[in-house]
Amino acid sequence: MNISQWKVLGGVAALLLLGTVGCTDPTVAPKSTVTGANYFNDPNSYVQFLAKVYGGLALSGQAGPTGQPDIAGIDEGFSQYLRLYWEHQELPSDEAVIGWNDIGLPEMNLQTWTSSSTMVVAMYYRIFFQVGMANEFLRQTTDAALAGRPGITPALKTQIQQYRAEARFLRAFSYWHGIDLFGNIPLVTEADPLGATAPKQSTRAAIYSFIVSELTAISSQLPAPGAATYGRATGPAAQMLLAEVYLNAGVYTGTPHWAEALAAAQLSAPVPRRQQHLARNDLPHPPGWAQNADVGRRDVPDPRRVRRQHEQHHLRHRRLLVGAAPEARSLQQLRHRR
């Protein structure tokens, strides 16, 4: 699949999520003939829309670097999803510092953010922008929605079912970030009508259960890994995300799911792939690794050093955006970060 197939028409997100906006000046000719009613007349629109959902993780808006951002209230250059997520994970620790004085950065560096801090608000908006995009894709690709649209061949309909699984993966991915960073957040799906009522706040445990059920359901429906699906969600990717979620189950629900985490992790990394990551004894050893003749001259981590590094890491200023102050948290509560 080439790059051009993954590009999306500018404005598709706003068009589908907000509906067709009427022109306020009847003397001005419309700039586009694409509307919410005819956008899906083009069979390529489905993969283009899905590309926008994927693109929301990496792109800041429709044009970039400024002018058509996906979210407002923050400099567009700072609004990119993965940039915000990295800043939330790393800047409150001593692992990274961005020493600029831009709005939002000092609070993250010094752990003085609040619920109204620019970076915190932008991350929250990013998460629910992604959720909203995925929900709208799912609304527009039901059997009822596809019925009667032009160009829906049996092959395309089958492909759209796979696209739906990918959209559900991306939604679960963002919901995981939501409960990890913010705790109790709203749970909104494609079944909820747009703009009818404000979404009600759900619980961390309820959204955890939703994520697990979604990933379990779609694992076999996602595409297989390979060159043709590079960069897209696959079955092993769903198992890896499931393992991550299970690892944090004790924090999210109060009940650990270690066995489930191990099982999912094993499904995500077949043995041949795991073998590729084994180091060689005839090459220089990275810090923290030691030779072990008992495992066939493969390199294995020095368990004492790795454990010490992990414990030090978990104790480093890992204050969550919700809950008690860091001094009131035990190491066991903080271990979910890695």
C-alpha cells in the first residue's frame, strides 16, 4: 500500500464529526463539493478516513505546522499526540528535561501541573479526539451505513471489516492512555449519538474491562504482520497492548492479572522474533549485561543490576496525574509504570 493511499482529504475529520457546516454568506461560492452526504461515494474514502485515525497519533493537524490544527488551546507544534504523551511520561521524572520556558513545560519539569495546565489539557483533548475519530469511523462503516452506498463490492466490504478492527485497536490504545494518565474518564463509543448529551464519567475499572474486551475480540480480525501491513495494527500488536494493560491491572482495578499478562506477551512475540534480540558473546556487551555459559553462550541481563535499575526508576518522581501525593505511594503502586 503506497503513501498516497494513506493521505486524507483536508477537513475530513471536522466534516464527519461536526456535520456539514452551512455558509453564512450566500454570495460566497462553496470551496468544496465534498459533504458528509457524499464523502463515502468514493470507495477510497474508507482507507483515507482510517489513515486520519492513524495519523492523529503523529500529525498535529490538516496542514502543519500551523493553520489547521486538530485541537485548540495550545501551540500546534506542541499539540502532537505522541509528543504530548512522551512529555507526560518523562518530564515529571528525572529522565528528561526540556529547559525551554514555553507555556506548560516548566510545570511538567517541576511537577507543579494542575488540571488546567496547558499540556495536561492538550493531552486529554488529544485522547478524546482520537476516540471521537475512531467512533465516527465505526458509525460510518456498519452494515446499515454501507448498504446502498456506491462501490461497495464484497472484497471492499471484507476489507472494511478489517479496517473496523484497526479503528477499535486505536480507540483502545487511546483509552489505555486515558486511564493511565487521568484515572476516571468518560467512556464514549460509536453507540453514543454525537452532541446529544454530555458524556458521563466512567470508572478506571470499567474502561479497563472495555479495553480488554475490545482487544480480545479484535485480535483475530486484525491483519497479519508483514511488509504490506507495516505501521498498522496487527494481531500481535493487540496482544502486546493487552499485555501492557494486564500488567497494570492491579493499579487500574485492584486485582493483578500477571498470568494473563504473561500469556498475552507470549502471543505477541513468537520465538523466532525473540531470537533476533539475543546478543552475541563475540560482540561488546552493553552496560548491565553479563555472559552466562548456562544459556548456550547467549547474553542475558545481570538480574541484580537490572532489578536495582528498575527500583531506582520506579522511585524517581513518578507522581500520577490523579491520586495521592508521591510520598504516600508505595513502590508496589508505582511499579505499573514499567
